[in-house]
Amino acid sequence: MAETKKLGASAVGGTKKKAVRKKAAAKRKTIVKKASAKKAVSRKSVSKAGAKKTATIRKTQRKQLSADKRRRLVAEAAYLKAERRGFEGGDPIEDWLEAEKEFDRS
């Protein structure tokens, strides 16, 4: 009978240890899930902030590029106006203003 009690006690102790290990493993999994969820949220917010910043920079660059491109096209149109006239007479400023009006209309 003494042997049976010992066997029963060790069997019970073994299942208790397993139960404790399972609980500890479950807690670890929960902690890991929470930590990874927090990291995912922070990564998303960082990527959103980065995307906004990039979009703002691109928008500014587009404005600058379009202003430069516009200036070049207007200059070319003003030059062509003066060339058609044979570069005689006329006013370069009027050519420029007319070219700007044409550019803005199109």
C-alpha cells in the first residue's frame, strides 16, 4: 500500500508540473502576442507618418518642377514669337506676357 501511495503522489505531482508548465507557456504566448501587436501598430503609424511626409515632399517638388517647366515653356514660346517677327520691333516683355497667357489658357 505504501508503494501505491508513492506512485499516486508522483503521478499527481507530475500532472501538476505539466499544468504549471502549460500555464507558463500560455502566459508567454500572450505576452509575445501583445508585444508583437504593439510593434505592428507602431510600425504602421511610423509608415503612415513617413508616407505623409513623402507625399508632402513630392507635392512640393512637383510644384517646383512645374514652375521651372512652365518658365522654360513660356520662354521658348516668347522666343518663337520674336523669331516669327524676325527679332525686329516688338517688346520682349510683351512677348513673354502673351506667351504666359497662351500657356495658362492651354
